Amino acid sequence: LPCSACAALALVLAGCAPQREPVEGCVASGVCPASPRGVAESGFTNNTGWSDGSSCCDICEGVKPVNCFNPATCGSKTGDDDWDYAVLDQIWLPQLCAAFDQGHDPTLTHAPGARCRAGARTSGRLSIHGLWPNYVGGYPTCCRPKTVSPQMLPAPLQILAEQAWVDPTWRDGDGCAFCSMWAHEHMKHGTCMADDMAGYFNVTLSLVARVNERSQKVEALLAAAVDQPISTAAIVEVYLPFSMQVVCDPRDPLATETVGVFLELRTCWNRAPGFSRQRPDVGLLSQTPCAISLPPSCPGLVRVRQSAQASSALTL
């Protein structure tokens, strides 16, 4: 992170950061209706955006806090600060933008018709998708629903997020973007990890800073994949000795059984005793192998999109 961003984080941790004012003029038609709300098969959703001029749509309405697929490992979970490990997901923005153009949303976050904007902060690199508490065999979600508004995120911390947690469907600096990916990730996942939005964002941004050197190496590999696919193993090798997950976009029309289209990478993190939603201390998180918990998503080779504007611009 640049020095200015580090200084901003210091203000947050010191408890003296100014607060954002409510954003006006952000309510859009077709999103956050009283009912029905949900995610379409395409991944686009009307359960997003602003509920009024000052707060975000409550995407957790009616959602159960525990999703368990293996009663032997998570059947007794309650969603009350009992997650086993966390997954940090970083998404390749050129592929996300291409997915929008193709008519699907891998993030399950955006309203129908969303597209990347030329005035976005960036649309050509890895960016945070989210940090997700998980069970072995399931996951918690929407653990402590509450109204989310811009005042919950101190301004200096928001400055950091604007650099590392980019929603390319919004122009850089547009305050209306707050109730898109940021609010979605905090309500769905952050409420299971920290008591407040600042705690969740601080942990997420700190983990991204911790893996920044490796992320840059992966970005160099992806950017160099102009003329031909690269091996999934080359990406995985960057994170050794820890295994991680390389995720492909199965909906991309050029994806095949033998060559996927790169979308995301995921690293896994264990928490030491003492990490709690009251004390979300990133120093108590350590990287752990992902192989056991997350199945492979990509074949041995992956194509990489290099342009956010042209769906046809990828390695052949």
C-alpha cells in the first residue's frame, strides 16, 4: 500500500478517523424492492443497492445463518463466531467485466445490466472480491444483520478500500458504490467475522497487503499470457508451500474441459485462539493449505482476458 494509505490506516486504528456523510441521489429503480428479492440464474440480483437515501438494502432479510452440507463437521454450528477458517478471494477484473458483457455476474452482487465503466479506478488487475468465514463442510452467512450505511466505514479506511477493493461498475470516487460490493460482502460475510464494518475491512485489507508480493507475481504471469494459455500450476507455484485455489469462469463461452478461463484466486487462513468478532486481530490469522477444503476449479491450462472492454481479447 502507498504511504498515504498506511497513514490513513494508522488514523483508523487510532480511533480518530472522520466519518463519511450519507450519500444522496443513489436510490435506483428496480433494486431492493419490498418483494420479491433474489439472485437470478445469471447471478445478477435485485437484492442490492440502496434501500433509501441513507442506508443499503438489507440483503440478509430471511437468510439463515448456517449453511451446512456435512452434519459430521458443521451440524452443531450456530453462526455465532464459530467459523473454522477464512477464504480470501481476489478476482481478475478483466474477466469480471467480460462476464458482465456476456450476461452473467460471478459475484452475485450487481443489478441486471451492470457493466464496467471507463471511469472506474481500475479494471485491469486483481482486486478483492471478499473475505469469507467458512466451516469444514459449510459456511456461516448474515450472522448479525444490521442496517449498513456509509457512516459505518471511517473515511481513511474507505480510501484504502477504494484502491484495493474495486467495483469497476462505478466511476472512481462515486459514493453510490458503497451499497454495492462493499455492503454485500460485509452483510453476508463480515458480520460473521467482526462486530463492525471497520473491523472486517481492516482484516481483509491487511491480508491483501500481506500477500501483495505474491499477488504482483501472479498479475505479471496473467499479464504475460497474451499469446497462449498458462498452466494453472504456474499460478499455484507462486503460493507454495501453501496450496491455494485457482477459479475459472465456467460460463465463459471459450471455456473447455481442458482449457479454462481465469477468474479468481483464493487463499485460506486459520485463526489462532483469541481471534473473535470483538477482537478481529489480523495478526492471529495464518495462511493454511486450501486443498482439503476447496476442490479444484480450473483444468491444467487457463486463458486470461487482457481487456475489460473487449470480450474477444484473450489468449488463444
